[in-house]
Amino acid sequence: MVDSLGESLDRALEGAFTRPVPKSAQAQMKYLVKQLKGTRAAAQALGISQRTVERYVKGQLKRPRRDLRSRMEGEVKKRWQPQIKAKARKKASSTDGIVVSSRARFGFTAAPGTTDDARVRDITQALPPEFADRLFTAQEQGANERQLRQIAADGLALMYFRANNSRAQGLGVEFTEVEHIQIDL
């Protein structure tokens, strides 16, 4: 399965964590109960019964089903070290930018048979802070995967294909059939 750009953005921010995320089901559940201020809210967030949450907190249950385990990990990571994630996001959006590494079909609007035909390329390119800001803001506002990919495509078109507008001005880049995408801060 291909990672989504949104998941890759989340993973990049998780790389800034200064402490490890709780590993055991009991520790994760205790953290969620504390963050959500109660077992009822934790149960609703995970789609399980309040009693099941209480059993995990007490240590009576230790090994959640695979789907519950992934939901617990996701909910914990979403709430873990919010100030650290905000600081990393601000730094990427204001000074550092991001690095996009992708294997996808890149092409341009061109006549068949030209070198502009779409083809699969491996590209790793640093994008300036304004593209990091656009990606994080769009993700926060609930943009779908296609919209996030368009922002990344705009950044790759500017920095990789047009060399920061020093050549090939007006070149339109298509970014499709993504096999792999990874974002690093």
C-alpha cells in the first residue's frame, strides 16, 4: 500500500519527538484516558466500550486486536508532545523547509514521443518553507490527498523542474501514480 502524503507529514513531525511514545497497551490507554479526561471519551475515540478501556487501564487486558492496536497507536501519536510537533512544524514552515522524496510518474503536457512524456522518476528535492507551510496548513484544514499532492507537485515543479524559475518558465508538471512518497524535516 502506498503511503499518503498526509501520513508522511505526520511521520515527519513524529520524528521530532524527544521522548518515546508509550508502547504497552496499558500505558497507551492510561495516556488516552488522561488526555481525553475520562474513560468514556477514550472509549468513544477508539470505538470500544468504556468497560474495555477500564480493563486495559487496570492491566486486565494486555493484547488488543490488530485494528484496536493501530487505532490506539494512532490516537496516542496524534496527541503526543503537541508543543514539540508545533515547534518542528513552525521551524519547517518558517526557516528550514522540507525534503520530499518520491517515486512517481512525472510528466508534462507535450506531444507524444517527446522527452516530455510522462515517466516514472525517483526525485528527492528540498522545498522552501512556503511549501512546507502550504502543506501543513492544507492538512490542518482537511485537504484531501489529491490537494496535498498538487501542492507537492507545485513545489517539485518550481524547485526541481524549473530550477526555482531560472529555466522552463510556465512548465506544467503532472504528478501521478505515486509509488512512494516520504517527507523529512
